[in-house]
Amino acid sequence: MMKKLMACTCVLVILGSSGSFTYANQTNKSAIVREAKQLQVVTPERDESSTTNNKLVIEFTAPRETQVTILVYYNTSLEKDGENFTLGLDPITIEVGALQRGWAEVDLRRGTNKVEVHAIFKDGSKEMETRIVRVNRVEDVKKSLEDNKLLRSTTQILQGIAGNGKTQ
């Protein structure tokens, strides 16, 4: 009986102590404050994206009372791969409220657009995030996919997986 009691106690001690360990070290308070002041662009999620829609909803999070300014630049270069961005719209300014979220709808032009989201925090510090958004026509996207042979029939894909056919 005593052996069972000792074994159960040991098992309970092992299970109780194996959960999570914490490691205490000295932290820098300014680093903690810096993490609290962070601008995050939620939509568009990636740094570079493509769409067929001329309207873009930019969604972001930032601390309360942060001034957020959104600037939209259009690529006016006549060269195919050239970049010459010019400000296309009046800046949109939003003050972040209690929900710490904000959004704005902007008009984009066909081609390459650069969207800059600037944040000025309550203490005067600043952050900026940039997104490149390419607006294409549906026909252009479909042609590009067909040229790259990404559109294949289900039968061809299954044959390619099974190794019974060509996967061009």
C-alpha cells in the first residue's frame, strides 16, 4: 500500500512539474513598450499581390489614438518593367479608435500600384508599411495561366501523379 502511495505521489509530481516551465530574465521596458506600438496591415496580407478588382479595402490594426495616413501611388512608367510611382489620390487620414482597427477603401489603376500606410503614434514615433498591388484584367490572368500551362484537366493531373501520362 505504501509503495502504491509513493508511486502515485511521484507520478503526480512528475506530471505537475512537466507542464510548462518559465524562465525569468531581465527585460528592457522600452522593448515592451515598442511591441505595444505596432502598425499591422491586415489586408492586403502579402507585400506583393495581384487582383482583378480596381477597389481595394485596406485593413489595419494600431494602438488607440494613432494617426494613420494611407497614400496610393500609381506606376506611370511607359517601360514594361520600369517603375515611376506618382501620388494618385489625396492622402486618407484615419485616427484609430478604441477597437484599435481601421480600414479604408481606395481606387487602384490597372498595372502596378504602391500603397503606403504611415502611422504616427501618440508619443510621436512613426512606422510605415508598403504593399505593391498589381491590377490585371481577367483576360490577362487567364491568358497568363494558359501560357504557363497551369490550367490542365483533372485527368491530366491524376495521370501525372500516377505516372501514367505526360505532365506538360
